[in-house]
Amino acid sequence: MSTPHKTIVVTGGSTGIGLCICLSLLDAGYKVINLSRRKAEIDRESFSNMQVDLSSRDETSEAAEKIAAKHEVTGFVHNAGLIRPALLGDVQLNDFDYLAQVHIGTAISLTQAFLPKMKKNNFGRIVLITSRAALGLQTRTSYATTKSGMMGMARTWALELGEFGITVNTVAPGPIEATEMFHEVMPEGDPKIDSLAASIPVKRVGRPDDVARAVLFFNDPENSFVTGQTLMVCGGASLGSLSL
């Protein structure tokens, strides 16, 4: 690869969307480092795992420092996330704190670690995986709040970092099957999946590779004039109401 963009850190790359993102970036010629609790079962010379609990500020900061010291990170994809659904009356603030750390705190800690070298190289690609649910969805108080917060954070970073050749964008998936998060709500074979697909303008639910292609676009070194944006990868579900 003739560009300065060579090494990308991905969080939550062991399954589902994250695993697909890792594979697509590897196929595009990047070196990929996965940060997650579980190892991703990928056997490639240009791939490595670092097992870390991203809900722990100390573990996350330690991992960030190790990676930044050893690697010239040019891209960061923050994909790790979880839901912890509850109606408003049942929302637990401990759950909110947990999601805030995983979705937002982790993104801040890792980006801060990678930023000095990105600025030095006058190049960087940061992609945060948020969600169509950031627009609002029943039982998603903590999830929607932290995911929408990622959008505002990305727009702020885009303003601060544009002069250094660093772009910051978010990808907001709608319902994506073949992921643990999706099938925790709708088990495989559940007839509700067909009903959900029928309610989406393109008449299908998404697949992990739909999201991975969007991430690949934002990571492309040639796409330097797109920053602070949110790309809804949702089949049009963001255009109206959605009920799971």
C-alpha cells in the first residue's frame, strides 16, 4: 500500500459486524489489531488480537498505551458495543455508566493514545460505529443516549482534527442479522425477522458486510473530503419509525 494508511485498530472484532470489518480491512491490505474480550478466529500474518475488557478504564488505557508505543496507528474503528435494554422505569444507572464507558469513554481513551502519531503524520481515519437506534427506539434509553453521544463527539472531533488530515465519521447500522446483538432480541428463525424485513423500505434486514463496506469507504485515504458525517446503513429504516 503506497499511502501512509497501513495500521487500523478495531474494537469488538471477534464476532458479527466487528469480525466482518476486520476481514474486509485485511482484504483491502491493511494491518489490523483487534481489541476485545475474546480473540477473533482470524489466521492472517497482518492480524493480531489483544484481549481487553473495554468497560475497564485502566485496562483500556493500558492497552492503548501499549499499542501506541509499538505501532504506527493510522486508523481506528470503534465497533464494540452492547444494549442492556430497559423501559424507562426500569433503567439502571449502573447500566448507563457501563455503556457510557464502552461506547464513549473507550473511544476517547484510544483516540487520545493514537492522536499524536496521526497528527505527526498529518493523516488519520477514525470511524465510530453508532446505531440507527440513536434516533430513538423503545427500551433503548442508555443505548440510544450513548450512541447519539458518539455522533456529537465525532462531529466535534472532525472540527478539531480536520486541519491535521484526520477525518472522523460514524456509521449507524440498522437491524443487522448474523450478529449476537440482533439474535439476542430475535433468535434465528424467529418469524418476527420476516415481519421486520417487511417494514424496512428495501425489504430485508442488513448483513455485517453492509456495514463493513461503509467502514471501508470512510477509511479510504482518497476520501479526505468527508468528515463529521453519519452514514445510516439501515435500508431506509431511519426514514420512519421502527419497532422491534
